[in-house]
Amino acid sequence: MLSAFAQAFRTPDLRRKLLFTLGIMAIFRLGTFIPAPGVSYPNVQQCLASAGTADLLGMVNLFSGGALLQLSVFALGIMPYITASIIVQLMRVVIPRFEELHKEGQAGTAKLTQYTRYLTIFLAVLQSSVIVTVANTSLFPGCPVMPIPNDSPVNLLLTITAMTAGTGLIMWLGELITERGVGNGMSLLIFTSIAASFPGSFGSILQSNGGVARFLVVIALILLITLLIVYVEQSQRRVPVQYAKRMVGRRMYGGSSTYIPIKINMANVIPVIFASSLLALPTLAAQFADQSAGWVQWVLVNVANPQAPLYLAIFALLILFFTFFYTSITFNPEEVADNMKRYGGFIPGIRAGRPTAEYLQYVITRITTVGAIYLTLVALIPTVVFAQMGINQQMMAFGGTSVLIVVGVGLQTVKEIDSQLQQRHYEGFLR
């Protein structure tokens, strides 16, 4: 693998793409430490000692690489774009026009991408407005100083504008990586944000009581989860497809055999993100409510506590539900069956048309069941183990969601580098 990596840097075109990608990732990390206009950097550093990263803001702070609690120009990170992309995909079920654009090919995809960009900026304005509004009150509980000393409307508007512009810049950087670099730009930026939090979390674990033992347990658990993720993400069910021969003019087409690759985990990490976001809503409401209220105490004990049985049960049920829901959106058996029938394809032993759609639905349901259980285990096992070990501040950095994203993006990037090496007749990473 090391020789293949060295060979990739010896290839001028591939070396240029890799260096360009690394450069964009470095710029993205640099923006994490640039405070937004109106933000007092010394005050923010003083407030960080009282900020918690295991609460409802933990995931946003994780995906921003710590920029949220730094109140930097990249405070929102890639989260607005992720949310906008998910919403646009879900709108295909609700709005027929979006489904028509999806079926139009490249032109329709470009239009949907444009809608995603507009929605990203809109969400960035909303989220930055909330963050700036609560920066001096609820974002840093117990902080003796104000992160934004001058809270005049003009100054707050300038801060909101800078954070929104930072989100737009992140979106542009991700698209640059996709076009001119290696791998999916947005995924690599998320990978960079999560991986940047690992050294600090490892250091905090080593400095705690029993740090070496805890550190070894965390490493062992991460390795086991990584092996599970690699095995499952590489697994797929191949449904055989046969194309009949047909005459077009004077030429014969068809007669070939292929297959439909169906991954065990077609929903990727989306169900876990959805489940975490929904569970964070009650905690968000409780944080801004009267702390002495009965329902607030109940939420803090049963919903905001990762060790609570009710939290674990709801989390698991939400992951199972969203896995089936999102898979049904991304894979339409009727559409696949119609496309196969249109081009003369059929599954051996299955009639074309509706029987093919029913068979594909049967296969996808069974595979999705395994994928949903896999996602639930990956998400819950680190949460339960780390909670029992008393690792709270670092739990979000080493959670199943983080490891799943890091390993998945790493696998996909290595595959793309490998394919480009194979095109140049070099031996790739995967033998």
C-alpha cells in the first residue's frame, strides 16, 4: 500500500490532484481558527473552559471541526449543506417536480444542485442568527465574559453575514475538490473536521484517571468497529440481470449479463444523523426553558442522558425507522424494473415488469433489515461503552457516527485513487 501511495505521488496528474485536495483541506482547517467579525477571541478562549461538547451542540461542533465553539467564520461548518441536501432528497417524495428533475438526467441534477445551494445559504442565515443570538447567554453557560462584547444590531448583523459567507465558501471549496481533486469534496471536509478532533480527545483521555487503560480500551473498540464497518460497507448483494438480444438497424445489441449491486447499508450514516437530530430537539427546548420545571428534569434524565434506557431505546427505534425510510427514497424497485424492461433486461427466473419490482422489493427489504441492525449496533455500542467508562466529553468524537463517516470516506477515497492508478496501469491499493 505504501508503494502504491508513493506511485500516486510520482504520477504528475494524480500528484497534482492529491496536493490540491490537501491544500483545500488545509485552508478549511485554517478558517476554523479565524474569529468572525465582532467576536472577541480572548473572551471565546476563556469561555471554552465552561463549554460542553457532549450536549445538543456536540454534533454540530464536531462536524465543524470545533469551529462552532470558536465562533469562527466557519462556525457552521458543512452542516447547512448536509441538511439542505437531505431536505432536497426528501422533497422528491413530496413534490412531483423534484422527482421529474431527478429523472431528467444531468440537466435535472444541476437544477437540484442549484436548489440545494440556495437552501444551504437560507439555512446558514437561520443557524448563524441563532448562534449569534445565544452566544452571550446559553452557548457558554457560566462564562464570566461576553464572546461578542458589542451586541449592537449592526455588529450582530455583520457577524451573521460573515458566518453565512463562510458556509458559502466551504460549499465552494467542497465542489472544487470534487471537480479538480480526489474524492467527494463535501465528504472529505466532514472527514477533516472529525479527524481534527481525535488528537485532542485522545489527549484528554490519557490525562484522565486511568488514562492509559481507557486509551487502550478506546483504541481496541475503534479498531473492532472499523473492521465491522469495512466488512459491511464492502459487502453487497448482486442481483443477476440478463439482457436479451435485439436488432437495431443492421446491428445486434444485448445478449450480455450483468448484475445490480445492492449494498447492505444503502442509507450510509444518514439515519444516525436524523435520529441524533430528533433526539436533540427535546434537549434544545429544555435548555432554554425553566430548569425547575418537571418536564425539563424528565427530559434531562431520560432523553438527554445517553446512559438512560429510554434514550437508547428511542435512538435504536429511530435509526431502524430512518434506515428503511431513506432506503425507500434512494432505491425505487418499480423505477429499476421499468428501466430494465425498457432496455430488454430481466432477472433470470423472474418475469419482467411488476414481478421484477416485487422481487427487488423483497430483496431490498431483507438486506435493509440487516443494514438497519448494523447501523444500530455501530451507533449504540460506543455510546454504551464510553458512557460506562465515564467518557463524556470525548464520547461524541469517538461515537459510532464519527467512526462510520471517517472509515466510509476513507474507503471511498482510496477506491478512487486506486481506480485512477489502475487507469495508468499501476498497481493500486486494493489487490
